[in-house]
Amino acid sequence: MKVKLLKRVFLILIVIFAAVFILRFIYELYGSRYSGATSYESSYSTASYYDMSNMTGKTQNYATARQKIEGAAGASVNYDQKYEMVSNMTSDSTDFENDENLIRERIAGFSGIIQTERSQGLEGYRSLWISAGVSPAKFDELVEGLKEIGTPTGFSVTKTDKTEDFRFLLSHRDFLIKTKDAYSALKTRGGDISDFLALESMILETEEQIMLADVSLGVFDESLSLCTVEFTLRETQEQKKTGGISLSFILSRAWYALEWTVSFYLIALVFVLALGFAGLGITFIWERITGVSGQKKKDDGKDDSAE
């Protein structure tokens, strides 16, 4: 009897596991497809694997646009706008090495400079992120040329005015220069050696801040005007279709469904066992309490009859 009962329980557990797996697999298969996944999607081409957009150590490029603004009484005023122009592009490739070479050739062909690059992944699932600086005059041409590489999957251009930042740096540097001159003037008044050393230290510190401000201003120099093109190339693999859905896609969804089902099933079993043990514990305590209470009543009844 016990063996039959164990077999029956084991069979029920298997049926429940299979039912949960099938339901999850259907959700993974069709839910993923309708949420935007394609039938050619690689099992490793997830957003987290290829997310190289938030790279550190980016080079900031600024450009200058000279314009004339009509002022009062028909007078024109020259206005130099400082701005940052960044294009973000992503593309999938089934010929990764050839497309990588094309990217480098296009950048070099438009006199661009590769300033930062990152690569990751093994062959078949590689990705490359390149940040290049290019002159404003050739920015649009380079962007159009890079659009022809691989299969474009994303594109954006962002232009941000930086004129106020430039003016702030200029005024800040002027303030530092005036501060340094004031410190230098105090040195001529004489005083204790400790005061002289303190002034010298403040002068050196101010000179260091002036140097840093000059470096920041140098990025805005008109002769160094550059715009930024950030290109992410992701390697994909063409898959044979099976009934409109790639075999790789089916296997990847089945694996994800199996992982989820095992995790869910183990958690559910632990939860059910915990509830079972808790129920047994409560039942045992309740029986002990009611048993002691009943025994006490019987003992009291015996004592009353004896009297």
C-alpha cells in the first residue's frame, strides 16, 4: 500500500511539473515573440549582454557655430555657439569582422578619430562599441555612411548647447587670475614667515586651478571643434527557420522555461512542506493542550466523587 501511495504521489508531482513547464514554455515562446523578439534572434543576444551604451571614459567633444544675430537698429552681432553633438547608432551584423573593418575605414575616410572603443564576447556573440570624433562639416556624411553597415537597429542624434558652460569657465578662470594677483600683492607687504608661506601655498593652489580651467577651456577651442559618433556593432547569426520560428529561438525559450519551472517548483515544494510541518506542529501542540486540559478535568471529577 505504501509503495502504491508513493508511486501515485510521485506521478502527481511529475504531471504538475510537466503542466507548469508547458504553460511557461508557451508563455516564453509566444510572449517573447510578440514583445519584439525576432525569429532570427540569437539565444545570447539579450539587452544586458549587448548593453554597451553606458560606457565610462567617454571623450567629450565640443564644436563652435559662428552666427550673426540681428540686434537693435539693424546692427548685427557675432555670436559663437558652443555645442555638443552626439549620434548613437546600433547595428547587427552576420559578418562581424568585415563590418568592423568597414566602420574603421569609414571613420578614417571622413578624417575621424577613434577616441574610445570597447569590445567583448566570444566569436559568434561579439560586440564592439566605438566612439569617434569628427569635424562638424563631415558629421552628417559619416553618420549616413555608417548607416549602410550591417542591419541598423537604432539611431539618434542629440545636440546640446554648451555656451553657458563655456562662459562660466571663462568667468571662473578670470576670477582665479584676479585672486592670484591679489595674493601676490599681499606678499609685498611683508610680515611673518608663516604668513608668507601660507600666501605662497594659496598662490600655488590657485595656479593649479587656473591650469585646470585652461585645460577645460581648451576642449572648447574652435580649432578643435569635433562632433561625436558612437557606434555599437553586435554580432548575430542567421538561423534556419522551423515553422516560422528559428530552432535556436525554440531551444532558448525551452531552456528559459525549464530554468524558471525548476526554480518555481523547488520554491513551491519548500513552501508546501513548510506549511505541512507548521500544520503538524500546530496540531501536535493543540492535541497536547486539549489532552492536558481533558486529563485535568477527569482528575478533578475523580477528586469530587471521592469526596
